[in-house]
Amino acid sequence: MPKVIVQVYPTTGDLTEMSEHRPIGRSTWAVQRLLDGLVQIAQAADELGYWGLSHTEHHFHSEGIELSPDPGLYNLWAGMRTKRLRHGQLGYVLPFHDPVRLAEETAMIDQMLGGRLFVGMARGYQNRWVDVLGQRTGAGAADHSDSERDALNWSLFREHYRIMKMAWTRDVTAYDGEHYRLPGNVGASWAPAEGVTSVYGAPGELDAGGGIRGVSVVPRPFQDPHPPLFQAQSISPRTVGWCAREGVIPIIQSPDLDVCSALGNYYLSEAKLAGRDLQYGDSLGLIRIFHIADSRSEALAASDAYDSLIWDKWYRAFGYLELFRLKGEEGPVPAPGESIGERLSRSGMSCIGTVDDVKRAVEKTLTALPAEYLVWHLAWRPMPTEVAIRQLELFAEHIMPEFGLTFADEAVVP
């Protein structure tokens, strides 16, 4: 049955606070409030039967919108205070990480959480920070309008992914790739070889003369062979097909159920060609927004109040609102006089209204694509913590049992 992941960036405040305390991203009181609230959100989700909690990775957010320079630390911070809830990222931006360091970090977190980590991956689109962190490789943001730049980003993404999987699953890793080498200097002399590494290290690390032939990345993850792997916010057939062949779970970010269904079928066909035995919807995720209230108008008002910062103020600048263009529609999105909440609902991205309204919307969505993972884009903050927890409670009480979404704890086998 579907598992629900709650996605929070997290954000440090609402528009009023962002204006009054700029740059709120550097305000200690705001960060401390965020950390306290994150624990409350995580513990509520844990007790209510949600499967996971996730965060993005972004840098330099002086505005405080996506204050998540290291989502793994959020995973550890909240994970040490929960019992069953899985924690992860949607996702780490792979082209701008050292893959060995990221493999080490995620393996450590998985060990510390007893196998409750999942690892999400992304390619990066915000040039303000990727142009800084990518300057040593020449990589920039994923940009389909710049084929050379996009090709380098995609090449780094795939190579870093391969290295991470090798680091997690092999006692000794050796790799000579386009962008990265393991070891850095094959055959280099290793002083403690005799009597230490040759006796106690991983077989195959050294040659007979004590030269380095491979490296053993430690520790290995708690989960065998590694944590579940996700691809964040996927709408590209190329990415979805790659995920299918690699055993990665793509999170489809499209409000159009015809598009979702087509991508789901494509994933299934590519997975079967790769020898994977799946049913339609298996190993797939779908992202949606939920607001439950006593009336549809009240839920719409909540969406306008809480979703506008991310979707209208932020994502509009990156062209993301084109995702919500209706079939055959021309002109601006949203249409003149239409609020962001109305457009999110009309397009199908949000499921809002009374309990019955949301039930019908969820049923329609899962009928079109019975995704194994349902990702709830929860606008916390600007949604106050107590309001967010109440929404989690309403969804858990009225929606999750209806569709078998409540997570029953599963033993994690190391």
C-alpha cells in the first residue's frame, strides 16, 4: 500500500517575518524555532503513522525559504527523536557533492538511525549556489536550453551515483571515471601496509608491494545493500527511464493524471526490460498538496495563505507554474484574477476541501497512478507548526485508513 512522505523544506518564517527580520536565514532565533518545530512535526508524523519525512538541499537562502544546506543533519536531528519514521532528502544535489564523502555521511546517518534513512537525489537548478559549489568541476545548474552545460550536469550526476553505490556495497572500491578516480593515485605507497593494513584491512586494498589498489569506504550502511534511493521531482522521460533501469524511485511532479499515468507505464516497461518484476505503481512516488477544512472555501483560503510563498513568490520565478497550465490554455498562469490556491486545485496538484472532497481527490489520483509513495508538499512554515500538525492529524485520521496509507512498522534488517 502507498506510504506517505511529508516533505518540508523547511522555511524559517512567513512573508511578514521575512520582511521584518531580513535576512531571516541568518537569524539565530528563527533557526532555533525551526529546529524545535521540526522535532514537533517529526514526532507527530511518527506517532500518526506516516512513513517518512524529507527535505530539500539548497544553499545561500538568506530569504529563509529553503534553509537546508545539509538535509542529512536535519535527518539526524529529527531522526534521533523519533522511533519508526524514516528520514531522508528529496534530494541531495549529486553533481555538487564529493560522492565518497556523501556515501560516508549517509552510511553514518543510516547506522545512527538504525536503518531509517532514505537517500534522495537531484540535479540542481538554482544557479545562485550551484555556480559556486560547482566551480571546481565547471558544472552548473541543469539547463535543457544549454546542451553542453546540461550534459556535464547529467554526466556528473550519473557518475557520482555509480560511485556512491560502489562505496556502499563493495568492501574495496576501485574506479577510473571521466570525472573521478579511486584511488587518487593507483599504486602509491602506503606506509602502514606491512603489519596493519595487509593484516587487518580489506583484502584487495593493497598489492603485494604495499601499493594502494583500492579503497574501503567505511562504514557500510545499516540497510543492505543500501538505503532506498529516490529521484526528486521527476517529469522527464529520460530521468524516469533511467530510474526504472537503476532501481531508483522517481517522485513524479505533475498535476496531470494523464502525464502521471504515461510516466508510470513507461517506468514499468523500462523496469521490466531491466529484469525487474514490478506491478504498475510500484517503486514510484507522486507529489501532492493537501488542505482539509470544514468547507472547500476555508481550505482554499488556507492554500492561498500558506502555498503562495513557495509556489507563487518563489517557483514562479523559475517557470514552475507552467506545470499547472491546463490543456489548450493560453496566457499567463494563473489566469488573471485567479489565486494560486485556485490554480493548484484546478490543475490537480492540490487536493483540498472537506474530508469527503479530499477522499475523492485521493481516490481519483491513486486510481490513475497507484503510486507506492505519496509525497505531501507541506508548506511549513509559513504554515504555523500547530496548524501543520493539525493537518497531519486530520489526514491520518480520515484519509490514511481509507486508502491503507497508515504505515505499519517494518523491521529493518542490517
